[in-house]
Amino acid sequence: MTIPANCRPSQGDAPAFPVTTLPARGGVGLKPEHFREILDTAPDVGFFEVHAENYMVDGGPFHYYLGRIRQRHPISIHGVGLSIGGEEPLDAAHLDRLAALLARYQPESFSEHLAWASHGGVYLNDLLPAPYHVGTLARVCAHIDHVQERLQRRMLLENPATYVEFAASTMAETDFIGEVVRRTGCGLLLDVNNVHVASVNHNRDPRAYIRALPLKAVGQIHLAGFARDIDAAGDPLLIDSHDAPVAQVVWDLYAFALDLLGPLPTLIERDGDIPVFPVLLAEAQRADRIMRQQLAATAPAEACA
Amino acid sequence: MSAQRHFAEAVLAAEPLCPPGLMAWNGSDPARRFAVYRNNVMVSLIDALADSYPVTQDLVGEEFFRAMARLFVRTHPPRSPVLALYGAGLAEFIEGFAPAAVLPYLADVARLEMLRVQAWHAADAAPLGLADFAALLENAPALAATGFDLHPSLAVLRSAHAVVSLWAAHQAQDGTPDLTAVDPALPESALVLRIGLDVEIRRIPCATAQFILHLQQGLAFGAAAQFALDAEPAFDLPAVLGMLICGGAIINLCQPRREPA
């Protein structure tokens, strides 16, 4: 039997923060287009996830609906604006807003990205890449320590989808993430679509990439759709666009990851070309089915008798 | 200059720059790959503006709006990761944007749309109870002397143009605005107020706009009413008070914060 990742003690020398857990089921990104329907129908879904920054407003419909939906469903709050990979100190006012949001909604999970988005007081609204070397490692670890101290909880860090690499990098991304997890005690949000996108973009083996991650730290999985482009040499360049259904190749990679990890809370992310809610619910149920099949396949023989 | 400063400047640059130190596994020109970041940043921020300013976009057309928004993003990038209220300076930008000068009302329509977004996300506040009003309405001196705290979502816009009529004409369900009855050169005032979960935009007479602005600025009820009656003898005080009470716009009684000038 697999122990839920969030219940495992942290592996490094870092202090352990209290953690709560999302159910090991399919979840759906909460979109304002679906607020009313979700309240009216109370769908059987593992959890809902929201982007923290969208709810950093004083009042109005966003808080009205999230407050009511939260009463019925587990939720995950996913930040996109902390700029954990940034060269500059964290934005203390933003961290305060985040602490207030987490205090208000008490989410089962909080996650952020291995990326940066702010520099010189300007917010660029994208998840930008950083080189993997000791300087970035020290900064990222200091920022995660700061976040976990301020929020008094363990955060999950998401592996990035990137389009370029840096000449200044001295470490593999998986080694970098492993060292961050070991030093800070943070968990890992394994974005399987990001693994596929980045593996195509950088000509890596996605299965070897997943095996090289600190898998004991994985507390949640993300699945999403991508778009296709090409680079200057005509090689495929995939874009982490979140505007399409999860691709078959990503479902296959998800099943591979589950064989290593066991069932985990799995989010269907959709941020563009938003379909009607049942379409997203069906993708979450597909994740549920894959988790059940994987459990059945790995159950001890006597349990099947 | 730091690596991230190079990167950030190249993301927002008008010309397709590529910061130093980038590479690709196949040795291809990293500028093509870096352009994905440039595109993500610019398109997502232009989309955010288009979401907040749908009527402004309708009035100038999508192509014009997106070209204007691109310039705005370059010169006024977000200063916060909270994008709900991003673009509050677009109306001022439009006032200085020569190609938009042929539509003199465009800036005020943008102003109205941003007030609507701000009202949408403004703090929640329970209206003053009807029992409190009933007691107050029986005591004329007390009513005249009190100030009102108004709902955080409430805003008034006074314009030299027909902003409410222009905005309302673009709310047609079939998406084809009927502008035949709108004279853009007629001055109009707007009341913006969130009622329940919806933001309402109403055209109000000039004296009503002045009255509500005076209340919002902390003048006593009696003094604000007197200003409105002096400006417009037909000012219908009971109707305006009824509208504010029914809309939940009055959330508290307070000491006046200002004397009549």
C-alpha cells in the first residue's frame, strides 16, 4: 500500500510543517464560467483548484462562490505570482495577501512554481525560467524557507515547462529539484504535462526524468493540454498552453508515473478555450479510472480472490 | 545588469530581442524559443485588458484595441501579480493616444468599464437595516445632520459624453449594438453599484450624481441635498434616497466628515 505523500515526514534536514491532504482523486481547476453549475449540481469531484492571485480581491462574486464551493469540496490553492525563482527578495506584501487567503479558505494544499515572474517592480504574468546552478539553488531554497515560515505550512513546488536552456546551468533540472526538496522539506507537484513539454523541447527522456525526481516528495499531479510549434531548426517546440484536452501521450506518461507513485490527487488544468464543465469532469473521472486500474494491477493476489 | 533584468527587458521590448546566455539542445537560434515567452507575456496581458474593456474594444474594433493595448502594456506593465484591476490607467492613456482622438468619448467609456470591474471585486458590506432608516426618516433634523457611509462598490462618473447610452447599446444579447438613438456628444452621468452579485450601471441626472458624490465625500445629507436642489430645482430627493436604499448603497450612518464649502 502506498502511503499518501503528504503524510510522509520530510526527507532532509529541514523542519517539518503540519500538512493536510487532498484526496487521491481527480480534481478540476475552478473557473468562473462554472461557478453556478458547480454550486447547483455539487458534482462528485475529488477537489477544486484555484489560482491564488485571482482571489486576491476584496469581495464580490469570486469570494461568494469560492466560499460556498469550499464548504462542500476540498480545495487546492495554486500560486502563480510569488516569483520563487526570482533574483530579488520575495514581495512581502504579496506573501501577506497569500497568508490571508490561506487563512480564509484553509486549503488542503498550497503549491507554487519553480519559476520567476517579477523583476524591478514589474510583473510579467508568465512562468519564466532560471539557470540551474548553486546561486539559483541558494536563492530558491531561501525563498521557499521564507514562504514556509511565513505560511507555517509545507508547500509543493511544481516542475516547470520551459522553452530555452541556459549556458550558465551546471545541474540537471531533476538534481536541482531534488536538492531543493532535500534542503527545504517542501513537497513536489509533479506536472506531467510539463514533463512531456520540456522533454520534447529539450530532447530528454520523460520517463528517465520522472525516475530522477525525488518521488517520495510528490504530493499532487497536474495534467493539462499543450500546443505545437517548431523551433528555428524545425524541431518540435511544445507550448504549455492549458487550452486543450490532456493529450494521449500525457495520459500514458501519467500511468507510468502512477506505477511509481501510487494514486495521488490529480488536477485537470484548463485555462483557455474553456469547455462546459462536464468535459473537464470527464477528464478528472478518467484520472480516477487510471488510478483504480493501477491499484487493481498492483494489489496483492489474495485481495483479488 | 542582472540576467533577469536582461530577460525581463527583452520580454517587453518592441523589437524581437533575445537575452544572452540562452541555448537549445539542437544548437538552433534561441530567439525563436525566447519568442514564446514574449508572446505569452504580451498576449496574456492584452487578453486581460480585453476582458476588462469589452465595450472599449467594440468601439474601436479588435485590431485597433489590441494594437493600442500592446503599446499600453509596454509603457504600463503590471506592478502587481494581482491582475484583476490591471489597466486602471488605460483611460488616461487613451486621452493621450492620438489615433483615438477621433472618438472623444472613448476614454470615458474606458473609465466606466474600469469602475465596473472595480465594483465587481470591491469589498462586501451589509446595507443599513430598514428599521434604522425608518427611525431616521421620522426625525428630520437628525436626517439632515447625518452622513452616510456608502457601499465600497459604489462609484459615480460624470462625463461630457453619453457614456451610459454608449455602454448600454453594447450590451445587446445578439452582439450588434443599436447606436441610432445615441448622440455621443450629450453629457451623461453614471451610477455604478454592485447589487447582489451583479454590477449595475445606471444613467442618473447630473444633480443626482452631484448629490451622491457629496455624500461619498462626507457631506451631511441635508447639505448634499441643498446643493442638488440649488443646482436642479426638479431634483427628486425621495426618489434618489429610495434608489440608494433599495440598492443597498447605504451601509452606515456616520458623522459628516466635511462641511459645505
